[in-house]
Amino acid sequence: MPTKYFKYGLPIVAALSLLASIFGNVPMPTALGAALAVPTIIGSHMVLQRNMSVPIFGTGTAGATVTVSFQSQNVSTTVAPTGKWQVNLASMPASTSPGTMTITSGAETLTFTDVQVGEVWDCSGQSNMEFGLSGAIGGPEAVADAPNHNIRLFEISGQLTANQAVWTVSNTTTASTFSAVCYFMGLELSNHLQIPIGLIQATKPGTNIREWTHTGGGNRDGMLYDEKLKAIQPYALRGATWYQGEADVLHSYLDYYDMLVGLINEWRTDWGQGNFPFGVVQLHWNGTGEGWAMIRDAGLKASLNLPSVFIATATDLPTGGMHPPTKQPVGYRLSLYGRAILYGETGLEYVGPIRDPAQSSIQGNQITVGFTHGNGLVTGSAYQPAGAPVPFYVAGADNIYFAATAQIVGNTVVVSSASVPNPVSVRYVWTYGQGNLYNSAGLPASSFEMTLNGGPTATPTTGPSPTPTRTNTPAPPTNTPTRTPTPTTGPSPTPTRTNTPIATATPTNTPTATYTPAPTNTPGGSGIAFVKNVGTASCGTTSNVITVPAAGVAAGNTLIVRVTVRAGSPGTGVVSVSDSKGNSYSVDKDVTSSNIRVVILSANVATALVSGDMITASYPAVNPSATSLVVSEFSGISATNRVDVTGAGTGSSTAPSASVTTTNANDLIYSTVGTVNPPTYTEASGWTTETHLATACGGSGGNSLNHGAYRIVSTTGSQTYNPTLGTSVFWAEVMVAYK
């Protein structure tokens, strides 16, 4: 315990906090005498950055001498007229030996114990970076294991300022609330480096990028940066990571690239360590808004245009609304740059395939997409199905995108669409769905938009891609898409779509599949149309919750909810769904096979749902918590007596199958297949995949699949859904025909 130590919450701290708000960033002390003080980032249990000069700094009496002693170093300086002082300790190797640091000035002495030397990283952003370890998939196990790793935490979360945080040793209490993404990244580094790891978490939910940089020049710009990060500079660190952008997807995505570049440059300049490594998480998949795509693209462009900037892609991971709980893969992917580039692990790939215009070309009606980091291109993973690479879209000079077929040829992907005879632009993932393309290291390809040969939407070398033109109405039967003016703000209300089935060419080295994420607003003959996937969630023990996205859910539309439960006795107990507005959900079909249960429910939306509303599925407690929830929005379904017929099937094989015989023309046929141990999946011919959700909930029996598909018919009669699984597993299938 340092001499004259004060915890925040005592009157002197409240007073200093008030002074800070009035006069600027006044460092809050961890220890102070009559005059000698240091900010809380310097304290007991801290980790000092190895292999570089280490600043130690604070305030004191002008003209007084301050001496810092640590290990064998004794470094002195004179306090400046401003009352500030700083010394720089010489570079030190990593050390797990608990050291003592003393800072003296005249009769005053500050003492800090259990100080180690290792690697220090900052993790900043909004709610997905703040998402606590205990709530993540695999988090409770990591929390229980926390005392076994030499990781130190400095948590500036929520409303806290830097001067209200202190260094703590990672244990079952301190790790529980710490950033899951940051902790999992640090855990990887700890396991591979076997040296002390210091993690600084500077986060606040719901914040936009302007609050973290002064680049924009507004009155409130940079306030969080000042409170949480400026106040700890120039504390030495190896690098920083950034998971933010959700708050900018609606209104400020067009200048997000410029703001991100400004943020990185400002942080680097203020820290005074040159171009330290900076990692950007490409936002997880959460629907089809144009803002999401543009913000992901901003991260990609920053990694291509700025030195030592890298990305970790999250678009392939299981969805979960605004806050998906699958955080371990994000932390793992962030750790790879350090391990491969900074820490010298040879032969380790650190990022997924990144589109490379220099290796890409146009040949007739095909675009060949080349990649950096694309060795051993494959499709499929624990999170996405194998088959043909999806989703790829192409456009001609008119900038109207159509769904395309794609095949892997060596380390390239060849893309074409019968609807685009002269393509110039290609997109992957973008606003269309989750992707299934990986390199041999199992790292997912970055989403991208790329234009070749100087087409109208040529990707700039700096700045975000311009907003594409797209249609918002059903396409005419002549297969000529309708164009509408390009909006200047706001997310895309409807992604570009194809109006006729796309022929699938069979590649020579990649399995053929028609697994294609559903286009938005594809109408049937009855006027029934898919609107959007509202969200997914998984791995809750007694419930899963989806947060309604910015687009909301319109009154008069229908929500179709599909639930899977994997457990020893999954068929017992009631499955129910509710939402924030009190809409009424009914169970349309419920079937159980060995260890897997599938339930389809639906609701006519009497009261519209808005951004932030919750949709909750509740079920009997299961262990492990291998549960999943998917909610989809359709228009044009009858508000009353909406179910025509239902069907189901169960078994253990590679060929799930179920049938219904409709009595009403123009039905929507909706099918869900649930399996244990998610296999690869080949979509049934003539069906459109809605959402493919593979869960990895941890523990024995914690993995399951929730796959949804639909078709809209125009006549009565028998309808069969019979996809193909890559391995024989227990499955249950439910079909519901909606009028």
C-alpha cells in the first residue's frame, strides 16, 4: 500500500474530480504527499512495458527534485514550473519477479509494490469491447482459470475516468467484469509469451467515434479520449485495439474512415511512441445496414493505408443481436498480429484473406478476385457451412449489384452472374449475409467492395467507399432492376438483390452448394416477402435475448421465431417468446429428436418494435446451455389464422427431410433443421437460406445447429425440404406453411 493512499470516493478525490472537470485533465493520484503525486496508472501491481524506455510521471513542487528508483535504476529530474515532472526508465527485459518502485521528493516518498515488466496493451471502444468476461461464451471457465495466469488489469469502464481506476491482479473477481475480448487476447499472449501481461480497458457503451478523438473539431469531440486515455499518457504500451462503430452505423458512417484515421494518428502522436500497432475489429454481423458495411470497410482501408494497423474480422461468428457473446475468437484473432509480427512466431498467419486489386482481373463476364493472406482458400468452419463461397455480388457500369456464383480456383475466387454480362465491381459479405471464405489458417476473409478498370464505384485508396445505388422495390419480371437515387445518409433500407435464380457452375476443386443468404424484400406471388433477419442469440441457460436493431420491426408484419435446444431431455418444459411491446407469440410446431429440439413460433406485430426493444425466448434450464434463437421478419403474412399446415421429421442421418401439403395457394413455406454437432450443410435445391447459426456453447454436448430456409409458392400441393448434411448426426426438422 503506497504512503498516503486514497481510494476514489473519499472527499479529496471528489474535490479533485471537480477540479479536473473545471480545469482540464488533472491527474488523480494513487498516492500523494503535500505535493508529490502520480496518476493511478502508476501504482502497485502495474506492468511496465518491456524493451523500451518507460516514462514515469506526475506532479510536485516546482523546482523540487524527484527521484524514481526501480530495480537497479535511480533516475532524477526537476519539477517544471508547471508542477509536472517526468523521468524515463531505461529499457528493461521482461521480469516476473515482483519489484518495488519508490518515488521520492524531499521528505515525501511514494512506494509501489508487486511491479512487474512485460507486455502492455490498450483495449478501447464501446459496448462490445466492454462486454464482460463472465457473460461471454467460455467466459465463466476463463474466470475460474484467471488466477492461473500472470495478467494484470486496469479497467476504465463505463462512467469511470482513468483517475478512478487502479491496477489489479487477475482473479475470479477482477476478471469477471473485465472486457472479454481484451482478456481473451491477453490470455493468448500470456500463454504463448509466458511473461506478465498488462491490459488497459478504456470503454464506454453507446459512444460514437467522435467522443474518442478531437479530429471532428466539435465542442464535445474527444471528451472520452481526454478522460480515459489522455490522462494516462505517456504510460508505455506495446499497442492498442479498437472495437467500436455500432453507434455510428446510422448517421456518421460516411466520414467514419476519416475519423478513424484521425483517431489513430492523434493517439500515436500524443503517446509519443511512433506508429505503435493498432488493431481494429471489423464489426460482427448484425443485419444489412449500409453503415455496418462502410464501417467494416473503413477498418480494412485503415489497415491498408496506415503503417502497423491490422484488422480482426468478426463477420463470420455466431450472431447475437447488437452484443454477440462469442468473444473468444475475436480476442484470439487480435492476438495473432502481435504473435506473428511483434513476437516472432514463425509461420503464423495473422489475418484472413484481403482483396488485392493487383492480383484481380476481369475476363469477359467473370471477375477473378485475388487476395493477400489468401494461401489455401477454403470454405466452411466451425461457424459457417462449407460449399460454394458466399455471399458474392457483382455489378456492371450501372452499379446495380446481383447475387453471383463463385468458385475457388487456386488462391483466387472466380465470380460471375448471368445478370451481369460485363462486370466491373464485386462485393463480398457487405450487406448481404455472413461469409464462409477462409484461408488455410482458418481466418475469415474481410468483407470488401472492389471495382476494377476504373468503374463508377472504384474503391479509393483513402476514404470510405461511396454509397452504392440500390433498389427498394420489387424487381419487374423482365429482370431489369429499378434504380433509385443514392441516399446520402442513413443505412440502406434494402440491400441489392437478384430477380431470377442464378445458375451455379460446378467448380473442380470446391463442393457445389446453393447455400445463399436470403435477399431482402423478395416478394412471392401472394405479396409475402422476407424483410430481414432481426437477430440471433445463443447459449443462454434459461433464455436468449435479441436486441431489436435500428431498423425496428414494422406493425402489421410477422415475426417468425425459431428455437433449438440441445440437452439430454430437450423435449420437456415450455418454450415461450415475449417482447418489450407485449406482442403475442404462438407455438406453430414443436418437435424433438434424440438430444435436439426445434420449435417454430410466430407473432403478428400489433405494436411496432423499435431499436433497443428486446425479444426474449425462455425455456427450461439446460446444461450445457446449448440453445439458440433466430428471429426473422416477413411482410404480407395473414394477421389471423396465419398457419396453413405444419410438418416435421426426426432421425439420425445425412439427409433430414420433412413435408407438408398446402391447402392455400401462395404460401410461405418455412423450415428449420436443428442438429447436434453442426455438420457441413448443403442447401436443398429451390430453397433460400435465411440464417445458418452454428453454436459452440462449450462443454460436452454444447454444440448445435439452427438452420432456417424458406420458399414462397404459388400453388397448393406437396412441399418437401431435404438438405444434405456432411456427416450423419441426430436431427429434427420442422416445417410451417404460412398464409
